[in-house]
Amino acid sequence: MPVEPRNQTEKKETDSGTIVSNIWIAKPEFGIYLLGITDYPIDIETKRELELDRDNFLKAVNAKLIDDSDISLNCSPGKEFTGASDTYTFRSRVYVVGRRVYQIVAGEPTSTIDSARVKKFLESFEFVKATKN
């Protein structure tokens, strides 16, 4: 993250159990950056989840879809997309790993977006294996 992020946790009770989302939001002077991790209590349908995450994010920031493509990271399926509102451009990557969804977003004012910085941020995300102590 370009600056220290603020963390928030959201829980949603469903008939299948609790959905827990942790979101870290950083707001440097040049934009907004975030990481969201959502854990589901049941198996999810990957393709549908990726599309819903894209559409729900764009709706939340009042942006229109510019482009999207299917991607993967360490064999985990994902989606990369770009959206634009009246003033901001957002780039995001979303991955599904089992019952967990990861979403990373970089958003900057369209008039001053630093594409290299956004690319560097998105490419910095990786999965690491947990080690036992």
C-alpha cells in the first residue's frame, strides 16, 4: 500500500452461515488503493463470483466498465477489469481461492493517473504459503 491502510471488517449473516469481509483502504493524496478479502461459509461458483465482484464494485463507485479479462495467479482463477467514473479510473484484480475471494483495487483521478504506479501496485499482489513454526 502506498500509505498506511485503514482496516474494516464486515459480517453478513446468511442461511448458509456468516460471510466475513476484511477491507484495507489506503488514501494517499493521489488516489485510493484497497485490498478486500472475503470468506464464504459455503462453496462458491467461481465465474459468477468474479462477475458479481466486478459489477458490485463498479456500481459502488458509480463507474462504467471499460474492459475486463480472465486472468489467473498461481493457478487460481481471476478477473482483471478497468472502470471509469466521471473523475476516477479504477483498475482491479479479483481472485477466487476455494471459499475465499481476494480483490485489489487502484483508483486515481483520470486526469492524473500514473499507470506505472497502478500497474506496480496490482502486480505486487501474490499468494504466499503459510509456514508452520
